[in-house]
Amino acid sequence: MARQSISFTKPNDEWLRSQVDREEYSSKSELVNDLIRQARKQQVQIDWIRTKLEKSEKSGFTKYTKEQILKQSKSLLNG
């Protein structure tokens, strides 16, 4: 695993420390890695939505109902 040295603002450092102190995570590194994983997953979802929106804008009207669109979106977001 790559080792990095990073600096945090005081409020962010205090928040990280509080999460470790509450035993939500065993270390700041574990927490930061988890936050990065969450951000990466969120970015995949954002990219998927952006692609769908761009495709939709180019294709005009959809044949799907709003219920079908919502169901498909939820299933993709929930993995």
C-alpha cells in the first residue's frame, strides 16, 4: 500500500479523530480510504447519470414511464 503524508484543517482533523475515538474506524487511514471509496462509487453513479442525460437529450422523448425510469435508476444505484 502506498504511504502518503497529508495535512488536514483543524475541523477536519478533529472530526477524523472523533470517528476513530468513537471506534467507527480503527485509524484515520482506514477512514480516509473509506471516504475515498465512497467518493469513487459516487463518481461512477454521477458519470452514469450524466451519460444517460446526455443520451436522452440527444434522442428526444423516452418510451419509458417515470416509474420504470425510477425503478431502473434505483436498481443501478443499489448495485
